[in-house]
Amino acid sequence: MDSTLNKVPKKKTIDLFEPIGEAISNFRKRFEDGSLGTKLSHFIFGAGNFYHKQYIKGAIFLLLQIAIILFMVLCPSINGTPYGWKALYNLSLTHLHEGGDFDPMTGEFSIGSDCKLIILFGFVTIAVIIIYFLLWGMSISSSFKADMDEKIGKKPTSFIDDLRELLDSRFHITMLTPTCIAALVFTILPTIFMIALAFTTYNSQDMNDIGTNLFHWNGLQNFRAVFTGEGSLGVEIKNRFMPVLGWTFIWAIFATLSCYFGGIILALLINKKGLKGKKIFRTVFIFTIAVPQFISLLAVRNLLGEYGPVNSMLVNLGWIAKPIGFLGLHPGDSENLAKVMVIIVNMWVGIPYTMLMTSGILMNIPADLYEAARVDGASTVKMFMKITLPYVIFVTTPYLISSFVGNINSFNTIFLLTGGGPTYTGYQAGGTDLLVTWLYKVTIDQGSYNTGAVIGIFTFLITATITLITYRRSKAYNEEDTFQ
Amino acid sequence: MKKLISLLLAACMVLTLTACGGGGGGGKKPEDTKIVVWVGEESAEFYQKACDDYVAAHPDFGYTITVKGMDTGAVAGTVTNDPSAAADIFTVAHDNIGKLAATQCAKPITDESLIRQVKADNPASFQNVIYSSLNGQTYLYGVPYISQALFMYYNKDKVTEQQAESFEGLREAAKAAGTKAITVTGDDGFNNSFALLATRVSDHATTVKIYQGADAASGGSKGTSYCQGDDTVAIVRWLQEYAADPNGFKWASSDGWEADLKNGGALAVIGGAWHYNSAKAALSETNLGIALIPTFTLTAAACEGLSDVKAGDVYRGGTFADCKVFMINAHSDASKYAALQTLVKYLSSKEVQNESYLNCLNVPAYVGASEFIKSCFDGGKVTESQYMLACKQVEMAEWGIPQPFLTGTLNTYYYSKNAPAVLRAMIDKTAYPTTGDVIISETESLEGIRKGLYMMEYLWMHGQNPKDFPSPLPVQA
């Protein structure tokens, strides 16, 4: 027992450093064992390829090296903001110029540094540097591979051979490259940019991205504000973060489960043997999917409004003296009622999806399972609990998780129904605000881009953690292969 | 075959992405012989025609002009997001000038004839808010061409002209109709100016100061703010009473103020010219009455314990009396600078402003516009409600001040840092804030109101809640 315990941490240490050590020794070995071409490739991209007469490949590597070096040295600029080494230099946000030199006669006007572009271009430049080192490694290993091929008497692969291979045994690389590039340009870089804003003083109230009062880096201060209440939005963040987070979870759990089980029950009812007009029922419920969600939500908002049919009816019947604020649109309205209402209204837009999916699954459950159960004398409830439910849950676990995460970020339902209300006088985040609608208010209404980024990062951390934990513990993940 | 298809699909994807990237990041500037102008959506057609007329009359102008209608409330944001993609000349409400100048989105105006025209045509109140600073020097940035102020729409069917003159009269009408007297179009800092900027009728006096003496040039000095005067306390108390009255004031319903007017939930609403079409749709042309924001008389209860006000003092609801201005994009090519200034001079001339009123009901900003407005009505060129709208707005402007937000910071502190929510809490007599560090547990007592007003003043000046309430409260937050 003891020996096992001792081994675990030891193994972990080795795991961590082993690959690094191996890489360093491989690198050295490659340099020492490689041909002159491989040695030269450490300094001039493609030199090894030229050495092995792989001219096209060599030329491509060399051109890429020259292009990147020129990019770094010449610093091409867009809208006055440079790339290259200047972008790295500017990234500290301490060498900015305010611009604004103006000639009243000619109208010439010089625009100052653009902090937003500077951060973006800085990260693009870092990405280019990383690409440079990747190419460096590729160039060396390409030459070293040719060395090895020659050693065993094989002819080094030509460019045409490589291309052919890319369409054959390495087809996955051909297919994945465009996707990876697109992900890098359109997802990863913007995400890094947004994350970076969380570490700056950027808000539209007293800091600008161009001109006077340029924003700058401020480390972890915005994150600290969540706990200490510093800064212009600090008190709000400190006082409202936990309540909003708590409600976000309650909402996500109830919204997900209510739609999930509601959908299953509806599907069971519709699929019940002997029910006539199944198709009609199914179509009727699908209508709510066909109508754009925001229209349904706005329609419900009107139904429940102060002069809406529900309130008018209740007032006319004499059941209530004055209209009820169902959706918490006024500061004094009941917060709990608004919370219950959004969960109920959300069922209206969410249930048909689960129903549709569950219908398909129900039709796929082998009839002989039920047959066998019936022969064994199982009751309907037992059959539901032992066959239907496990079957449905097994298949829909990933859906359940994604819909839970989707509900954490359910902007439409909350924003269009309650607008986050009832508002807490003095704070942006109202009674039904989720993290994501609060984030919207903080960035769009308040212009606190940095605080918004902090809330966004927290939201991401929370959703990612929950998703990972629940999914990895689910049967759908652990017993993926056993499902038949 | 499968691979070929996959490759083709991948190629398509890459091409699409490249195309997207190119389009989005390009931010293409218009050709140098083209001028793009952004005006309000409702006026685009008119200004396009005005520009076409100008180009036809001046063959040597050398530029083609495209006018585009925009949501003027959102233009400032659009321009700050990407000034290089914005129009050469754009329209904003004047309170955005500070922010647009500081972020180098707008270029100063230096054409002497244009500056002379601005000085000659516009009231002094506007002249105070259209300048900003660049590198320590003050320049003209915005050229006013539309004026805006709050006034009142009311239901002529239920309220007589005389009743519409005072809040008390409205209450009488509301009592007869079994409803609320008056509502507002929103509870934000602009719309609550009807209460906050109310002035004594006898001498147009108020003790309220908002960023008085603020100066964008001297490091964005915030000037002086004050709203703890006895008159303000009394006005809040009076409004508390009026809002608690079953036939008094109500906030707009969750269905919107239009629904209140239409369904008889309130007999009147305080709004601006931009609400005209909605108000007309809610009440119909025949029932749509337009009047000044009414007067109210301070009650004994409102003045109890206060020395600077007395029961019976008559006040009139106030307003921010603003202007919309043309600005020149700093990113426009310098070669166009002279032409852009010439065009702004033409578009803001009295003649074009007059035509703009006739065609789009934009109330002119220049001094003496009321004579022209009257002549239009006498000549049968506008309907009665269109005439009243312009008349009452021009008159209301005398009871108000332009939004004094010379920098973006002041604008945000005033509107977005919850000072309006404090005022609403006081009118509703609820605690403020409901959770948090500094709590005003009640806003009904004199002490609660004084704390609330101090908090508003503090928010205007510092952009955040005060850490505590010193006793006695400081005169200046």
C-alpha cells in the first residue's frame, strides 16, 4: 500500500519533465548526427532540402523564412498601427502617442495610437513568431528525415511525393489545416484579445482606445475587484456576482430539467399506442419551433404585460385589483414571481425540441425488450423506469449537458422576457439577470469592457468545469462502446 | 471521388472565410470625390434631396453626396467603434461631442464663415456645449441644426386646455376619468429632467447645478454639481405625494407609455418631438393635445422643515433643451476638409433648417425660428398639432438647459451610474440600493431624501456610491 502511494508523485514528476528532456536531447542529437544540410537548416530554413536536392520544398521554407523576417523587420501597418517588432514593443502600452496634431488650414489630422489594434496586432505578431518556430522545427526535421532516408539507401521524398502523400496517407492533415487556420484567425485570436481586455483599464467612461486618456494594463486588479469591490463597478461586482451566479445555476438546472422531462412526457404521450392523429399532435408542437424564438418570447411578454390579456382578464373577473407584474419589468415587482414565470415560459420554447428528439429515440427502442419485460410480468411503471428512461438518458446525456450550458448562456429568454428585471435599484444586474445578460449590460450599457471580460472569463471557467466533470462522469462517455 | 469532394468543400470554406475576412477588415474609405452624410432615418430622403439641389446649383463643388439614414441615438457608438468606416459628416446629439472629440473621431471646424454663422444663429445655451478641446486648444466641433426639448402630450378628449397647464389640473381630470394623470417615456436621466430641472415660475430659479463650469480643456475638470437645495428636496417630496395619489403620476407601464395613453392608463405623457408619431397613433390626431410641461404648486407638507421654500410657490417642470449637431469625421481625407465645411454650412443654414421642419418636423435650432414656425401655420403648411409641437418645444427650451456633458465621463457618470435609479427610488419611496454597502433604508423622511440627493450628487461627481454618509452631509459631494 505504502509503496503504491510513494510511486504516484514520483511518476508524475517524471512525466512532466521527461518529454522536455527528451526533446532537448533529440534536438542536440539531430544537430550532431545530421548532415551539413541539417546543421545549416538550424539557421537557414530549407538549407537541408537544397542539400538533398529537394529544391521546391527548400524554396518554400526559405521564402517563408524571408517573408516572416521581413514582416518582423519592416513592420507593415494598418490604420497607422504597425505589426512586427514594433507591435511587440507597443504591446506594453507604455510607448503610445496621443496624436491629434491638427493643421487648421489644410485639415490634416494625425490620429494617435489605437490601443485596441495595438493589442490585436501584438498577439498576431506573437502568433507569427510561434509559426516561425514551428516552421523552423519542420525545416530541420524535413532535412533530418532526408538524412535518415539516405542512410537506409532510400531516395529522399520529393515535393511531388509529399503532395501525393497529403492526398493519401496524410489526407487528414490536408483536411484539418484550413479548419485549424480558420479557428486560429476567427476564434482563438479574438478570444485571446477579449481575454487580454480583462487585464486592462479599458472602459468607455474615462479611458479611451484612441486619443487622450489611453487605457493600459492593470494586471489582476479587475479580478480582485470581484472580491474587494474596488474600481468604478467594483461594488456592483462584489455585491451582485454571487447572487447572479446562484440564480444562473438555479435557472439552468430548472430550465434544463423542466424542458427535458416535459419533452419526454410529451413524447411518451404522443407515442402512446392507440393514440389517433399522432402526426397532427407532433406537427402542432413543432409549430413553436417553426416560429422564431424571439417572436414567441415577445408575444408572451405582451400576453403577460400590464395591459395584456392575462392581466385584463384577471382584473375584469375581479380576482385582482391592479395588474400583476408577472415579468418583473418594474423595480417594485416580485422577483420570485418573475423567476418562476421565465422558467415556465421557457418550457414553452424548449419542450418541443426534447419531444422531437425523444420521439425518435422512443421509436428506436427494440420492441422485444418490452415484450420480454411483459412476459416477465413487469408493470408499465417498471418498464418505463428500467427500459425507457435509462435508454433515453443514455442517448441524451450529451444533449442534456449541452442544453445545461446553453441555458447558463440563455441570453434570449431572459433579455426578451424580463430584461433582467426586476431591477435592483442601484445595480445593473437585476433579479432575473444571468451572468450573460449582466455581461451585456456591463459592456453595452456601461461600456466597462474590462469588467465585462472578467465576467465572461468567470462564466467560461464555470461552464467548462461543469461540462467536463459531468460529461466525464456520465455513462454516455464512460460506456460509449457498450451502447448498442 | 470522396476526397475530391472533401477538398472542394475545404477550398470553398477557405475562400468564403478569406472573403469574409477581406470584407470585414477592409474598412474601405469612400472615393475622394464622394461625400457620405449620416442623418436621422426620418430625414434621409429630405437631406439627400437638399444635397442633390446643392450639387446641381454648384457645378464646381466637385463631389457627389450620398445621404444615409441612421438611428441617431446609436451613431456616436457606431462612429467610436470604427471611425474609419463612418460617414464624412455625421449627426449626433450634442452631449456626445466630448467623447467623439477625445477619441479623435471628429475633426475641429475652422472655417471662419461657418464659425460666424454658428455664432450668429444659435442661442448662447447651445454655444456653451458645442466646443471641445484638442491638445489644449478649444475648437468648434458641432454645428447645431435641430433643437430638442421635452414637452407634454395629452388626451384632449379627457383634459381641457386649462387643466393641461398644471399638474393639479391634470389630477382633477384624472380623477374624473378614474385613472392616472401623467406618465413619462422612461425613467432615465434625460426623462427625469422634468422633475430635477423644475424651476420656480416667478424667477426661473433653481439651485440645481450640473457640472457647472466643467472644462474639457483643463484635464476634463468636472466643475460644480449641486442638488441638495431645499427647493429640490421640496420638489421630490411634492412628487412623492403626487405619485402616491391614485390620480397622480405613474411610471410608464411595462407595455410602454404608448399603451398607457392608448388604454387610458394615463391622460398625459412628457415626451419629445421624436415621440410625435407614436403619441398621434395612440391618441389620434383629433385627441392629441400638446402643451408645455405643466406647473405645480408646492404644498405645505412638501415644504415642512425647509427654510428656502414656502408652500404656494409655483414651479414648472424642466427639461434638457438640446440640439443635434453635424460633426466632421477626423478620418476623412484632408483634401475634402474645405468641401465638408462648406457642406455643413449649407446643411445647417436657416433655409435648410426651415425646409427640414416643413418636410420632417425637425424643429430648427436657430434663434427666432418660432416666427417662421408661426408663418407656416398661418400659411396652412402644417397641421395644428405639428405647429403646437414646434411652438411648445421652442417655448420649453427657455425653461431648460442643454445637457452639460462636455466629456464622455460626465455623460456616463450622469446617466449610467444609477443616479436616475436613486431619484426613482425616492419618488417610489423605496429603499436604495436594495443590497450593498451603503444603504438608504428609507427615502420617505427628510433625512432619507437628503441622503438620496447627496448620493445622486456623489454619483454625478465620482461615478460610484459614496462609501458612507457623513453627519452632517457635506454641502458638496
